[in-house]
Amino acid sequence: MKNSLQLFTASSGKLSARVILEDDTVRHLHSTVKPEAETDYFQNVTFWGNVIIFTGVGLGYHLAEKAAQIPSTATIVVIEYYDELLKYSCNGIFKNVTNEIITFSSSSVSDEKVKEVKKKLLDIPDTRIQIIKHPASYDINSFFYDDLLKKIAAPVKFKTVKTARYKKCLLLIGTFFLQDECRRALREITGEEPALFEYEKISSDPVYESELQRVIQNEKPDFILSINMKGFDGSGILGATAQRAGLPAIIWFVDDPHPILLAKENALTNQMIACCWEKTYLPFLSGKGFRKAHYLPLATDPSVFSGEPVTSSATRLGFIGSSMSGVFLSEIKRRFLWSESLVPLINQVSDNLLENPEVNIYTLVKMYCEKTGVPLPFSDKRNMTWLCAYCIHTASMKKRRDIIRALIPSGIETFGDPEGWKQLFGAQIVTHPDLDYATQLRNAYRNIAVNVNSTSCQMPSAVNQRVFDIPMAGSFVVSDSQKDLSSLFTINKEAVCYGDTKELRDIVHYYIKNVSARLRIVKAAQRRISSEHTYVHRMKTVMDILTH
């Protein structure tokens, strides 16, 4: 039995519509109060296609002020599940439109008509298809709209040439970490600017979908790249658009993917490939339905970090980075159902993680609850994910706190997050203001004779930016002994690492005194990084992944 459509009068006196599903669930296509307000949601959408497909129109309030703006040369395809609404839209919003209009409803779909329309669209010179959805209508009968779009829109190839090698990237870009580095690397590899989707400038889902389609059809990229799913919508628009265009999407995770996927797991498709800077997350990502999951470590950008090895520095010993306390932890705490009763669990689990960094955090939480007999006040995915994130970053804070405490007698100074460090150490610590990564960090590294590195506990084996950036800037770094460090560098020749705070103190004192030893390691590290560990190397790896 079909879903049944009901029209009724909303509070504003305007007509509205609802659908009674087969299980008697009621779904509204429009507001019960003021349906005509929908026009505001679509006001920033512009028409650029020479084929415009409306998938679900409902009563057409979203198009009431827009229909007159449709270019007269565009072919209009109206797909509406309900015959009554299709008739209403053709006699209403499209009544005075002079364009050619092709219509489909659930009762008027046939293989012959689909073939005829498909051929018509393919015959249009330089076909540019713009799909505009009415979200409520689309969601209720998505099976119907998806099926027709596959048959009608998918055959229109967005790429004019099938390349043997994936070359042109559509980069989702805003102000997030690594995006500019990837942009410069892609430009160096290909000799041209990558296509850009500036997601932070998008005002609404309809504009997001329209602009994404437009940039794909104008730029004809070979693949899509996002850092940490930045630029992804939460409702699957990017995935569906990429699939219709035949474009693979690569997501490079450079933070714990568990919190990232909380809000965006529904946006994944089996055309997407995950890359991750931390190997231990690869099984988790594979289990989420990615077509592939690959290890891709961080690197450096020589256009930002470069310089001859330094022989003298203003500061003997320094750490540049957050304390990961105070405001940082408070931001995570507010994301889950906080209770003071969780403090003993967080303290114990974070201590256990420091002792056993490769043990799964969820396992440690479960073990604590079983051992103490104290149940958690929640069990849902969102609260559990953010609780575990809080435990991880509490461990990171403790790790950094202990390292800096051990080096205060040696005169260590911190740069960045002065309030956080003062909160931990008060007047004991010499602190400096925050630094801008792109413009100030290079010189800050060069002004420190021995830089200390402490890796976040969200990275059980991976290395962070400092192991690449500091040597390329021409300065010396001593890092915690992450497993991946020895696979990226030759230890004691190209990189120096420590195990515990006693060993760290000894290493620091040795290298503060031995300038020639520092210089030798920095030069060797620079040679290795230049030949293997720049973002050009990482983007070439991404392109290789796509071809295999």
C-alpha cells in the first residue's frame, strides 16, 4: 500500500502537506505553522545548470520566488513522487515558465520514458546538471528519487577524459590544519592549482549541494580530498554527488577518527578511501565501510619550514605546544554527560593508558568498570566516545606535565598556551604567548637549541609534526620514542628519542653542550626529510593509492 498524502491548512493559513506512512507514522513535507518560510532556506541558491532537476517539490514554497530566475535555455526535469503535488507545481510555480519541462511521478515512470529522457540529456551540448532537492520530500521517498537520478543523471559524465592516473584534485578547503600544505603540494606535483571547494563560505545545505555540483562539473576533478572530513556535510550530499560523478574521495585522518565519525558516519560511501596518520586506527576505519584504509604519516612543507642548521639560539631548552589542560579539556568535557563521579575512572584509565599506550581505550574503560564494579552513567556511542577522548587527552596532559616538570630545573621554557602552563606550574615555569603556525613557528624552533617533543596519546605509535618541521627549520629535536619514528628515521643518526624523564634529562644536557652533535643529526634529518617526508611525497602516495 502506497504512502498516503494529506493536504491541510497550516497556522499561517497557507496550505501544507503531510504523509502517512504504511506503519501509520506521520511525516510532514512542510511546516505546520508557516510553510511559506521555506523560501528563506533556498534564497542563496543560484541556477547555473543547463539541465535543472528538481527532486521532490512538495507544494513548492522553496521555489516560489526562485522559479522566475531559471535561465530560459535550461531544460527542467521535475521529479515528484505524488501525482497531486506534481500537478500542483506544474499549475503553480512552473505555470509561467517557458522552459521545456519533463516530469516524472511514481505513476508515470517507465523504462521507455527513462531511456528517452536519458538520451535527450546526453544530446544537450556541454551538459551541466544541477540537482535541487526539497529535503523533506526527498527523504520520505529517497528510494524513488535515488533510483531515477541514477538512471537519468549518472550517465552524464562529469569528467571529459578518463585519466590513467588520478591527477586533478578537488580539495575541500577552509582554515584547518594541513589544507594549505596539501594545496601547495598538489600544485607542485601537477603544475596547476587544485580545484577548491571553500566549504566555510557555504550558508546552507541547498547552497552546499548546488555549489559542490557546480565546482565538480566546471573543474572536472579526478578525486576529492578532505582532511578529517572537514567540508563534509552530515547528510550524505557529498557522497551521493561524488558517486554520481564517479569520483573517489580520500579522507586523511590526522586526529582520532572516533569523534570525527560520530556526526558524519552516515556520509560515508564505499567509494571513499581512508588514510590515517596512526596505524592502530586502520582496523576501525576498515570496519566502517571504507573501500580501503591506508597508513599515511605526517610530513613537512619545506616552503614553510626550511633553513640552514642553527649553531646558536636564544633559548637553550624549549617546548612549543599546548599543555592540553584547562580550556582544552573543558571543551571535550562539555561534549558528554559529565559527572564528578567519573573523576576516579578518568584518573585511573589515563594512568593505565600511559603505562600501556597501545591498549584500546574502550578496553581500559571496560576493565576499570569490571574491576571496581562501578557502572557508567551512560552506554550510548556519543557519550562513550567523548568520555574516551577525555581520558586520552587527560593522559596527554599528564604526560606533558611530567616531562616539563622534570625539565624545569634544566631551565625549560614553554611557548604557546601560557595560561594552561601557568595553571599547571604557576611561577615555576617561563611561558611565552601562542605562535602562528605558518608565520612564526619556524623562527621559534630556530631560536631554541634543544626542542623537546611530546606526542599526544591519541597516537599510540605515530609521530607528530615536530619530528619533521623542527629539523627542516634547521633546529634540533628530541622526541618521545614512538614506534613509527624508527621506521621513518635512523635513530641516533637522523633522530634522537627518549624513553623516560631521567633519560630525557641526560639527553637534553648532552645535546645542549654538544653543538656539533646536534648539527650532524639535523643535517642528516634534513636529507631524509627532503627525500621522503614532505607533503609532496604524501600527495604522490595518495595518487598512487587511487591507482591500485
